[in-house]
Amino acid sequence: MKLTVIGTGYVGLCQGAAFAEEGHNVTCVDIVERKIKMLNDFCAGLSEELPLFEPGLPELIRNNSAKDRIQFTTDLKGSIENSDAVFITVGTPPKENGEADLTALKKVSEDIGSAINDSKKDYFIVATKSTVPAGTHKIVKEIISSRTNKQVDIVSNPEFLAQGRAVKDCLNPSRIVIGTDSEKARRIMLDIYKPYHEQGIPIYLMSNVDAELHKYAANSYLAAQISLTNNFANLAKAAGGDWNKVKEGIVADTRIGKFVHSSPGFGGSCFEKDVEQLTHTFEQYDVDCTLLKEVLRQNKLQKQLLAKRIKNHLGSLDGKTIAVWGLAFKAGTDDMRGAPSVPLIEGLIEAGAKVKAYDPVAVNESKKVFSNFEKRDMICYTEDKYSALDGSDALAIVTEWEEFIGADLGIVKNKLKSPIIFDGKDLFKPEEIMRHGFYYSCIGKPDIRDQ
Ligand code: UDX
């Protein structure tokens, strides 16, 4: 089938490429000409660069482009004319007050409405993949209907991809949610997702509003579980216990999910943004949401924890240098939105320290986030993880990159001025740490003071 995907961010590019891999003919549209040129250059073999880092994406785009199953253009109108369905995958970032900013979604809806009106076809499906508050399908419908009298069905079709494994998640999602009251649209959407269904992936049919809520509820469950986990991990540390041991048994109860790893808080573009938007939806319908607000408050506190602990241990940070391993909000992505590395680095620098940072892929993003600190020589970046340790007073780890897990602790000890590690991701075995003699502080267990 012919599909148009509007917006070439993580969702649009990964889902567009996955649709192509399933045999559809996909046109990805974006208003940013630079991105479309980059994608076309990539497909033509003129460049190796894509607008974003996501494992497996270059291969998927290249293979499907070679088979003429994926194209990139700024021509929304031309693309829609030939499509069986149009997917909206533009961003819905948070506004200052935490509500989802629907500006891009509304603009795209206007453009779609005009393109539909000018088209020769009479019937269209517009599917919203962007994460949007309950009821947004009505806004999309109204905007499109204000531009055309043609029959348009709006489908709410949320995505559930996690960055770093977005390609895998788009090819093999846990479930597909199709929200619409139109029988005709439902049939066409089921056709689009037939290759997925044939692989045994469950499809859930529901109303638009249920599909919109589904996405927020799913992310809120995950976020709440992480905040609760971090509360327990902090308690375990304070009480002399080991959260890793506690959680081993906890997850034997399959009713409890897998998100039970202690961390310096959850990051990413979704959890904070979606839970915060959801609190507005609760308030809109006058339903109590104290629990969700607390999930966010706990996460904010958790993100400040590492910087606090470092300050407590080292005393004054004036004139000290801290090596930071990891900038991305998690391994497998270059994304720093909501990353725990940000409050950590801000906290350290505000307390007088300098930061030597290393990340295998997120340095360019970090340079945008910390341009002011870089200008003032408060942060610098190294080409490899060990160089960040030269002359540093301690090491702080905030991303679980594979190359950190395999680090040679002998080299780490030799390079650091003092053998001190604050590990937000609990990457090393206590025996290894003790063999080398470190002061080692994790989130969810007592410190090892074996220097
Ligand atoms: C999340 C959801 O998983 C995905 O379904 C949704 O579509 C978008 O939001 P993402 O933000 O990409 O995806 O990453 P995820 O793997 O869920 O991790 C989010 C954050 O939670 C990361 O900072 C991660 O380190 C943290 N986390 C995760 C924990 O702190 N503990 C855990 O047990 C799991």
C-alpha cells in the first residue's frame, strides 16, 4: 500500500522505514529541506549521515531505498495524492506549563486539509502517531474539515518505540493500537498492519480517545514504576540493603514489570513530557492526579542525587575536575532530552567543579546543551573514555554504554587522581571494585569504601 509519513524524527523515520520493510511504498515528508536533502544524499550514496542516530536505521533505509520502497520529499501535497493513508509523526513537545504543544500537529493538519481538498481522490485516512492528549483527534478532524468537504477518517494509532531500539520496536512492536469509530478506516488500517498481524503481533481495536489515553497510560505506568523503584533503591542504600538482590525476587512475580532498575532518574523525550501532560488532562476532567505529580517530583529529586552525593563526599568542588561517562539519556541513542547527565553536570559546575565528559555518540548534542559552559571552559569533551579520567578527581557514570561495562578498572584507577566512582547505573561487580580498591557509590546499595 502507499503511505505518507509526515515528520522525519525518531518516530517518522523508524516507522516509515519499518513500513517499507513490511512491503509498503512509503513517502516520508518534512518541511525541513536540510533533513530531506540529507536523507536523499544518504539514499543516493553521497553521504553516510542521517538526521539522527538510531541503531539499524541506516541499513533499513538504504535497503528499502534500493528497492524503491521509501522516498523523502518536502512535497506533502504530491505525496498525499497517491497515498492510501497519511500518518502524522510530528513532535508534540511540552509547553512552558507542561501541556503538549500542538502547534506542529495543527499546522500539518491544515496542510493535509488543503492537500486533500486539491486532490482527485474522495476519501482519506489520516492516522495520528504523534503522542497527543485525549480528544486531540477532534481537533485534527475540525481543522481538516475546515479546509475540505471530502470524507476524511481520523485514526489514533500511537507508537510504542523506545529510542536505541526504535527500529526493532517498529518492526516487532509489543502491540498495535488502532483507534477509530469508522469501519472503513479500521479495515484499511488492518490491511496496512496485516504483515504485522501475520507475525503474531496483537492488534487492539478501540475508539480514538481510548487509543490516545492508552499511550499516556502506558508511559505513566512505566514512569511510575521507575520512580517507585528509585525510592526503594534509595531506601535499600540507606538501610544497608542491596536493591539488586531485592529486585531479583520481586520480578519473579510476573505481574510486576521489568522496569525495576535503579537509576539517576528517568530521562528521554517521553516519560516526563507525557506524565506532565497527563496531569493536565486529569485536571481538565477534575480527576485527582496526586500520584502522577509525585512520580515527576521524585524523578526530579533523583536526578539531583548524584551531584549531591559527589559534593557530600568530596567537600568543596572548587578547583576539582569530575570525569563524566555518558551524556545520552540512555545507551543506544544520542538524545539528551531529559538526560540525568544534564542536572548532574549543572550541579557539579554550579558547585565550582570542571567537567571532562565522554560519550560515544552524544557529544554533538551536549555541545548544544552546554554551549555556555563550554565557552567558559567549564566543560570539555574527550575522544575516548579513559582520557576523561586524566587529572580528574572522581568519575561519575550516568549512561549504561556497553563500553563502560567492559572498562578496565586498572586503567581507571591509574588515571584518576583518587580512586572514586559514582555509578548511577550500577555497572561493576563489587568483587572487581574491591580487588582494585575504589570508593564506589551506586544508587541502590551501600557504598564500598575499599580504597
Ligand atoms: C519510552 C517507552 O519505553 C516507550 O514505550 C515510549 O514509546 C516512549 O518512552 P524511551 O524514553 O525511548 O521509551 O526509553 P526507555 O527505555 O523506556 O527509558 C526511559 C528512561 O527510563 C531512561 O532514562 C532509562 O534509563 C530509565 N529507566 C528505564 C530506568 O531508570 N529504570 C528502568 O528500570 C528502566
